[in-house]
Amino acid sequence: MTITTQLALLNNLSPIEFMRKHWQKKPLFVSSSIPNAATFIDRNTLFELASHEGVESRLVIYTKRKWDVQYGPFSKPFLRKLPKKNWTLLVQGVNLHLQKASDLLNSFAFLPYARLDDLMVSYAAPGGGVGPHFDSYDVFLLQGEGCRQWQISNQNDLSLVPDAPLKILRRFKPQQEWSVNPGDLLYLPPHYAHQGTAITHCMTYSIGFRSPSAQDLTHRFFNFLQDRVETSEQYADPELRATRHPALIPTILQSSFLNILKNNTRWRQQDILQFIGEDLSTPKDHITFELPSPALSKINFLKLVRKYGMRLTLTSILLYDNMAFYINGERHHSPPSKNKTLLTLADHRKLPPSNIEPFSANILYQWYRCGYLQIDQ
């Protein structure tokens, strides 16, 4: 992406200026940020995705002052018979299924892939929306085809309507609003109240950046540690004495349990760093990888890479830190400073046609056999 394009994307702000002035601080509205946004995805393609078992989709309908939420997959005839107004179809992870959608995310590559969640696409009939709400993560809202009204508020009252099937704000008091057209972009920090309502049949792309809660992160870390505990230590109390109070927990048992737990729940900084890399590169639970069939031999694989180049499959996540690469939840100890081939693949999600050094060739062929890579033909 050129500097000129980046400046247009962010209303003549450089990525550095945007991060300093707006990221997690205040909204930014940009008119005609990506002028060709309406051409990325059409309604038929989105409806087709929503009909698949492996795609997360929801339908939100607002009738008689009540919200109704249905979960996909949805048949295309069903979607075509929906009312003329007041409904929204939302499809998650569109970047995992369409190359054009994945390419759109390159516009936001000034932000770490480790923070990227997915690209959600919504299609709404006039009056459609999901009600006033807030997100716990950063989001860029890019308008595709059609027109939508956005209202936002930096209100402190984030209480929700009880028993609603969606997280609807009980008292929404808009402070700013825009009628957006194809290519317009709105950035919102976490917990910024907002409501989008379709003016015409329209499509909106939501580029979300995940922000896990401390509780979720801690829970996953302890699950990570659980898989790493290897000990033959077992509780024993040969000096236990007879008691007149069988319900009393003996101090000797407490001391022994404390020692066992202390000895087996220690971790080093390197354990935490490995967890971070593996956790952030782990795809969502419903993601699967298709193995190449028939698989190329290593020699033929490298020949085609030399001729065409390669790219990560849409569902693959490749990250790195100073010590290792992490792909789809797996750690590969290879310092990025000594492996420019994998570094290029991670940062750009593809490699141009080139010769691959033997060490990298072994790793890349292994990833290809796992369904993580594909020849860029």
C-alpha cells in the first residue's frame, strides 16, 4: 500500500499520526476513504456464504418494537423472501473465505496481525440494523454499496436492555451522526456507543481488532500450563496421626498440597511468551484446513514456488516474535532475524517467485502438507 493511499485511508493522517491521535482514544470519520469499496463483495456472494455450514452467520429482524435473532446457515431462497425492510444479515470471518475480502485487510496492515479479529460483512434492508450498542474492541466500519446512517455517542451509561437477544443499550443519546456512502470509513475505539441504520439496501464491512478480557486470557493461559505439567510426584502422608475430628483438614495435608501445587504451577517468562504466540495464532474453533490431494513432492513443490510463488491459505495465521514463528497455534523455533523468507511470508502473507534456502524449504513444505500454504497460481 502506497503512502498516498494510506493518507487517503486515514483522512490525510499518516498511520503514525492516526495511532497517536485516535487509536483507542477518539473516533475518526473519513469520506471516500476507499472509493471502490462497493465492488469488493456483492449480495449474491454474501448470501452464498451464509448458506454454508462452516460459516458463522446471523439474521437480525426488528418488528413490532422487538428484536429477533436467528442463526445460520440460511438457504438462499429463504433470504430472498425476507421482508422489504428492518432486517440485517451478518456474516463473520468473510476474509477466511474470499481472497478479495482478505486483500481488503491489507489496507489496515499498519496494525499488528496479532490484534486483528476478522472482517464481518452485514447486508441490511432499509431500516435494518442491530440497535444501539457498544463493542469491547476497536472497529473500522467501511461502507460498501448503498447508504447507511451512523450515530455515535461517548456516553458513560452503557446499561443494557434486560432479556434482549442482543446487547442493546437501554438509553442511547447520539452526539454525532453521518449519512455514509460507498467508501466512507468510520473508526470507533472500544466502548463507544453507536447505532447504524440502513437508509437503502446496503452493505457494511466491519474490520474488528480483538481485545481479550483478563479473565479469558488467564483461563487460556492456565489451560496452556495444564498441558505442560509433567510430574510423577504424588501425595503421601506416612506420618498422619489418628484424629478425633475427621472433618478437620489436617495441617500436614494442607502443607503437602501447598508444596505440590507450588512445585508444579511455576512458569518462566519464556513460557508466557510461548503461550502468547501460540494463543494469538490459533484459529477459531470451527476453522479446518484442507490437506493437498494429491500432495506434491517436495521437489515439485519447490519448482512451482520458484515459478509462481506461494501464499498462506485464507484461514492461516502466521505471527512471530524475537525467538520463534507461530502458525495456527504451533511454535517453530527459528529466530526471524535469521530467516528472512519466513519473515517476508509472515508480514505479507505471500512470497514472490524465488528460490528457497534449504532450511526454510523444509519448514514451508511441512506447512504445505498441513494445508497452511498454497502455490500462488
